[in-house]
Amino acid sequence: MIIPLQGIKMVPDAIELQVRMARLLREKGDTVGAEKYYKMAIESAKKAGDAKVQDELVIEMKDLLRAQ
């Protein structure tokens, strides 16, 4: 868990690291933390103009929140 977090601090718009952190937190049952990183990744994808990734992440985040 430390590696993605350190990478995010070094490269704050690194979508892959944000998604990795979101999924890791989701697996650990930390819905609030996972939602935070999904939102970061969605915003980064939006900034990068990657609508496909943005849409996929929105679906993942909605699934996470529905499962609560």
C-alpha cells in the first residue's frame, strides 16, 4: 500500500496509481478511502481527456457505493 501512495504523492495525476490505490482500499473494506481515490482517478482521466477510462471508473465507483 505504501508504494502506490508514495507514487501518487510524486505524480499526483498518475491515473494508474490512483486506481491501484482505490482498488486496494476497496479490497480492504475501506469504502471511504477507495471512493476518495476513485474520485481522484476520475478527475485525472477527465483532465487527460480519456472519457473511456473516466466512464469505466465511474461505473466501478458506483458499484463500490452500491455494495455498501
